[in-house]
Amino acid sequence: MFQVRIHGRGGQGVVTAAEMLSVAAFDEGRHAQAFPSFGSERMGAPVVAFCRIDDKEIRLREPIMEPDAIIIQDPTLLHQVDVFAGLKKDGFILINTSKTFDQLGLGDFIRDWRQERLCTVPAMDLALKHVGRAVPNVPLLGGFAAVAGVLQLESVIKAIKDRFSGKVADGNVAAAREAYAIVKAEMEAAMHGEAHHA
Amino acid sequence: MLKQTEGSHAVAEAVALCRPEVICAYPISPQTHIVEGLGEMVKSGDLKDCEFINVESEFAAMSVAIGSSATGARTYTATASQGLLFMVEAVYNASGLGLPIVMTVANRAIGAPINIWNDHSDSLSQRDCGWIQLFAETNQEALDLHIQAFKLAEELSLPVMVCMDGFILTHAYERVDIPTQEQVDAFLPPYEPRQVLDPAEPVSIGAMVGPEAFMEVRYLAHAKQMQALERIPQMAEEFQAVFGRAIGGLTHSYRTDDADTIVIAMGSVLGTIKDVVDEMRDAGEKIGVLGITSFRPFPIAAVAAALKHCKRFVVLEKSLAVGSGGIVATDVRMAVTGMGLKGYTVVAGLGGRAITKKSLHALFAKAGRGELEPVTFLDLDWQVVNRQLERERQTRRSGPAAESMLRDVGTVASKIA
């Protein structure tokens, strides 16, 4: 079973992102379960959503406490919420930011991590550029397809087209594709870097 | 058709396939998405010959449901938590009058303190209201139980509550198989009421009944629930013949055959318990789980039969009989009277407290060693409780308890579970 936890703020499409991940996994013939951790949700408040993906029926209903991957839609949460709680060693981390992990103050935390599993993507910029709205969830899903390798980009794109239509769908697809390309390039650079060190 | 969708949406689709004629509801979390979905289908014309009535409260919702059902219309509503409490007087009237209304209860805690999250306090507060209560373990079961509920309700002239865990199921996206209209039509015949308010053939419904016949009318309600005990398993078989899924029935046993310990629960937590049972089985523990689908009528004989060969049972319930212990546990204990079993009550998951595999492992291991208290509150933070008790000992004007305890807990935004 592969477990993803998404952190963001109310209004950033956190719950929608988890639901779309589950739809993408379903389209690949897999079992998936997406669910929100509801608080008294409101714009700007920290929100968490979860997605489990497996090849068999998912019966477990507890929140995801030991995720394989974490998507952070809002880096300001790093100082407010224990977003990395329970993350498995060498788990995948994808952050919506144009800064580096070092610049975010995460240098010590990820020192021994596999570098190609640590990715950032300026998802907010991509959303503004392609969709015209500051909703970073969909580009991050494109980035997630690249970093974690559990879902194909095309399945994510299909899920986007399921959810949205017209220009909004087209813009989100373009944003997801660009995010995918950015993350893919980061990962290749990281792997190249590691090979170089070795 | 297989589909990845939200539980609420799946239920809305299932209800629509049952061709309801009147839907009346008042929004309350976590039920709202269901009637929103149905409202959209009525508006778009996808759900034909159905009137969606906006009402001003839950009391009005159930009152309209009573009126429409009495005219012979297939009637549906949904609610949760305080909404269910608000309609209680009418809830009793619906069953007392023998009107086959189907209502989803998206299970949620009851205040005060106000809490929007899941437990079973709302439905179980209506334990004796005369409605049939069916509990769903998954979204597939939730949607399928609605189709069975209309048939059961209309055959017996009794209202049925389909209970599904709020948020955990209603807001979960998972795979469901949505039946076809042909399948549902083959299973669920058109509604033929026993009583109809019809100007052409006038009757009065809801007469005052004095001591001369009240006991008999009430007994009839009990007799109908006993009939339901027979019909529910048959209906599950009829359902399987049309839809190919084993859904419904009174209880479901999982790996109980040679089990020394049997856990008993209702609703979505059964999935988590099954995962724990599998892991404990792998480690050589003889443990199984009994899911109760029909809480009312309570399947006394089926529960007794399922527990016949075990040594001990653990009732894990998302409800609390304040001042007594468990609600489900009381019924289970009654079912096993004289069988010489050791029984434990565990109150868990109140107000959305996560029920984790880790806690269940420790709990069941303790039960297996015979070390569990008769009544346990799973993952209760004793420090918070004791601090408040101490505060109340120290100060007469100790202030509002919930607010003080929240302060002791500190900010919750930084916690995942």
C-alpha cells in the first residue's frame, strides 16, 4: 500500500487533490481511498487530506500517520504544523515553493535523504500562469506523478479532465505537464549529482 | 458500473435509482452532500417524477416526510446529529404510524460540546424509536443498503434508517459499483401502501388510542421488527441474486470459526479491525470479528450463535451510555446470557477520535490476556481528565469544563490524528 498525505490551507484544493489522486489510481485499475481530515475548515486554516493506493481492497480507516509521500501545498505550514510526522525514512517530499530545501530551513532534516525523492515545484506560479488562479493543487499532482512514480502523468491528466472542463481543464493540464517536467528534471539532476559524488 | 466517487454521491445515486417521489431535507454536516446531489438530479431532470422540498428545519423535514409517505409517495430524507434530535418527535410518529420512510443518518456526535465529527451517538439515541437501523461498513454497503431499505420498509410498513459513518464514509472517495436502473427495478417493486390519504377513499390516520388498545398497537410494532429479523437475511439473498453482492443481512462474521476472542462492532471501523485481525492471526492469535449490520431489530439469536464457541468477546462501540457503559454492549450481553462468556465493553472513537490499528492491537492483546477492565475508554487522555477533576476539587467556580480542557490540550492544528 502506498500512502500519501497532503498538507495545505483551506481554499487551496487540498481535499480535491486527494480525491483526484484516487481517481487517477482508479483509472489505472487500482484500489484507492481518499478522505479529508475535517476540522472546522475555513479559508486559510491548515487542512490535511489523505490518499491510499493499493492493489487490493482498502479496509483501513485510520488517518495516514506513516505516509510514503508528503505533498505540501503551502510552505508556511512548515512552521505551524508537524507536516513530516511519521514520514517514512526516504519517503517522497514534494513542496510548493521556488526555494530550495536549504532555504526553507530543512537542510538538517533531509541531510541523509535520497536526494531524488526531495522535490520542489513553484506550483502557485504555474497555477497563476496557466489557470489564472492561485490554486496549487493540480500542478502539484503533476509533480507528484514524476517524483513518486506510483501513477502515470496521463492518469493524472485524465483525472483533471474528469474534474474540470473547458479552459480550466486545459489550463490545469498544461500546469500539471509543466510541473511534471520541472520535477523530472530536478530528479535527474539529483541522481546525476549523487552519481557524481559516488 | 465501477466508479471512484464520494460516499455521499454514491448514496445519492442509489437513492435516485430507487425512484423516490418526495425528498425533503434540511442541510447538516456530514449529510449535506447526499441531498445536495439529489437536489441537483431533480433540478436537472435526471431524477424524474420526484419533488424536492426545501424545508425550514429537521422537524419540518420529518413532518413533510410523514405527510408525503401517508399519501402513498416513496419518501426519502437524510440527517445527522443535532438534526436527528431536532426531529425526534416526528421520528417516533413516522414509526408509530407505520410509514415506510427511508432516512440516511450520516453518523455524527451529539453536543454539547458541539462536535461535527463521527460517532454513533445520534442513531443510537433513537434505539427505541421503532425504526429499523442498518449500519454500513463501506460505501458499497451504504449504497446497497439504501436499495434494500426501501424494499424492507415498504413490505413491512416500517421506516428504515441507513446509518453510515459521517466523514469517514460520507466524504471518502472509494471504488463503488453503481447498479443499473434495470437491476434496481427488478429488485424493488413499485410502492403499494397499506394506508393512503386519498380524498376518493377517505380515512383518518393518527387516531388517539387509549389504554384499551395502546399496548396492542405498540406490540404490533415489536412484532413487525421481529418479522424484519426474518426478512433481512432473506432480502440479502434476494439482493445477491440480482446484484451479485453479499450485502446486508443481520450480522457478518470474519475469521470467527475457531476464534477464542471475538470483537463486535458496527460501521466503518470493522475494516480497520479486520486488518488487525489478519495481522494477529498471522502471529498465531485466534481472533475474529463480528459485524452487526442490523442494530434494530437486534439479532439476538444470530449474535448468540456467532459467539457460541468463543471464550471472550470485546464490544467496541462508538457510543456511550453515560452512567452505565456501552449501548451495543448491553444488547450483546443480553444475547449471550447464560453462555458463561467473559465480555468487555470498549468505548472508542467518540467525536471523531481516530481508532488506530496500533491502539487496537494493544487493546485486543490485553483482552486476550484477560487484563482488560469491564469498561474501557480507548485512548482516553487521563492527564486531561485528571487535571480537570483536580481543578474542580480546588475551585468552586472552576469555569466551563470543555473550554478548560481544550486549553490544557493546546492547539490541535499541529496534530495529524
